[in-house]
Amino acid sequence: MRSLKCGDEVAILPQSGAMSRDVLEIAIVVYVGPKLIEVADGRIYFAADGRNLQDTEQDCIVPATEEHRSALLAKLR
């Protein structure tokens, strides 16, 4: 996660360890700090492991891959 930079795409998964086919959406990184990463819609994740900062949310981020993009396109059809 520490290799992410502003403008990178991340896949938002429902929980840690979820499969690529479970992707919920693709988001753009707008801020990367030493401890936190923010995506364009304002959600914030821990830089260490990609977990959502909100205790009530279990989603997480990972760098987006073609597999994530393909899975998301298939869901939208």
C-alpha cells in the first residue's frame, strides 16, 4: 500500500482477503500519507493494510488490477 501515489486506482473490496471478483468499485487515490490513504469520495484507509479507518466499515483497498476492472465490468453488464 505504501507504493500508492495520488492518481492511482485502487479496488475497493468488501473485506480483507476478498477475491478480485468481489470488487465493489474502483476509486482514485487523492492523498497518500505515512499512515492514511484517502480516495476521491472522502473515504480514508490505513496505509499499512488498506483497512477502512471507520470501525463500522469492513471494506478495504488494494491496488487495482485488470482482474478487478474486468470483474467490475462484468457486474455492470
